[in-house]
Amino acid sequence: MTTITFDTLKFAEKLEKAGASRELAAAIAEAQKQSLAEALDTTLATKVDIGDLRHEMRELRTEMNGKFTLLQWMLAALIALAIANFAKQFF
């Protein structure tokens, strides 16, 4: 669970000054705290989330490097064939 800093006492006191009863102010402050905690839990990435993402990116980079090397060899073969065909036509 993500730790948040939310001063429920200060929030409840402001509600009381605005005319809410102590019980209502305390209930609203607790509900607000829970709401913020739930929102942060679903929207913020944790260190574990970031670590998983880095691992996936490393795997993807390794896979892409292999495919890039294959593309380089294929391009080199196509260029060699084109040069051989050009040489055959004119020499």
C-alpha cells in the first residue's frame, strides 16, 4: 500500500469550523483518506513495478538486437546480389 501524508485531524477540524458535527467531520476525513489511498494504489508505480518494466525492456532490447543483426545480414546479401547482377550486365 502506498503511504500518503494526509492530516485527518486538521481536515476534520476545518469541517467542524464550517459547521459539521465532530462525528461527521471524522467520518468524512477517514473516507477522504481511504479514497486518496485507493487512488494512489491504482495510479502510482511501485519499485517492483518499475523493476518489472526494466526487466521486460532488457528482454525486448535483446530480442530487437538479434532481429536487427538478421536485418543487417539480409540487407548485405541483397546489396551483394544487386552488385553481382549489375556487374554481370556490364562486364
